[in-house]
Amino acid sequence: MPFDMPRDVILPIDRVDVRLDPAPHPFEVANAAEIDENWIGEQAANPAVFDGRMVLLSSLSHRDRRLEGTCHAIRFATFLHWRKHRDYSIAEHAYAHAALVTTDNALVAIRMGPKTSNPGQVYFAAGSFEPSDFRDGLVDLHFNMAREVREETGLDIDSLRRDPHSHALLEKGGAVIFRRYFLTDDAETVAAKIRDFVVGDPDPEIEEPVIIRHAGDLPTRLRPHMMPIINWHFANPAG
């Protein structure tokens, strides 16, 4: 099976071996004409959308706290077409979350801006893996997470204390690999810093920071995959 791990279960991860295959993704090859046709409609609906490069999985498995997978560089147009059809037999989406935790144990999420492909939706600052996130053929999770957090919030997580291990969750929206990073300010201070960054950004990706103080403190338009991660955080205090 190309995708051999349980869905809707948070799994501890000691090692991530997700490799970038230089060959084209089978889904992109098989659906080239449909991808181009769908892209015309995507551009008409959102002229700001950009057909950049990202990666899409062709296999993923979990064994002995180890996550192994193969992915391929694709057009963003390919991803948008795949997202409408969700052909899980040959493709899965993967991304990483730095779950930012404040000194008062709140989680810091973001609400995406109107020009993005997920306008108004709430999740941790994140983005799909890109070819530049790979080192010697393997995905560099921290590099991806630090880049996305910096681009969207202005925060630098490089020197922060973090959980000793990552966790993975495979659900219908894709495979998310997450790790808690512990900020050195309280929630209100962090939110103010992010708001200042958004105001000063000439082309911000996000609309605003979203603070989640407990498992019942849920914002509108929260992405479904966030709920199990939020529950897990508040049920598992950091050591």
C-alpha cells in the first residue's frame, strides 16, 4: 500500500524520512489537461493566486515511530486540482505545523488572508513543503516550519525550546507533522507582535493572529485537523 498508516490518530515520531523524487508525480502526468483547465477557473476566481512549486506525496508509511515517504515537486495548479478530487490512491498532501505555545499555555494560530487559497481559515502558521525545504533529498521539517512562521507572523523560532519529538496525524485533509515550540512571551504580547508585523507587511499572507486558551476556546472557521491537535496539547502539558 502506498499510504500505510492509520487515519485520525496522533502518532509519535522519532524520525522523518520523507524523500524528494526527481521524477514527475503520477497524478500530474495523468491529469495534465484537466489541471490546466481547472487552473483557468482558479485564476478567474482569485487573480492573486500563483502557480508556484510545492510537493505532493506518492507514498507514506509509519513504522516503529518512524515516518517514511516519497514526494514529487508539482505545480500549485496540480495541487488545487487534486484537492477537488482527493485521489488518495496515488497522492496525499503533507505539511508541517509549528504549534506555538505561549508562557501562559495558550496556542497561537493565524487566520489566513483574503488573497490566499484558504481565505479566512484558521490553523497554525504553515505552508506546503517546497523543493527548497529538502536537504540531501530529505525534508528538513524545522527549516520549513521556521520559514513559514517567519513569513506569516514575523516570529523567529530558531532558538526556541521545543518538544523532544514530533507527532503526525493523517486525516482527510492530508498528513500533518507537528511539534510544539515554546515562546518566551504571554499570549497578548505575542498577538500584539504579530499584529504589528501584519500592519507593516505590504502584502501580508494572514489577516490576524488567533489565540486559543483552552480546548473549548475555538475560533470560527477552524480547520478540522486542528481540533485533535488542540485537544492533544491541552491534555499533554509540556515537561
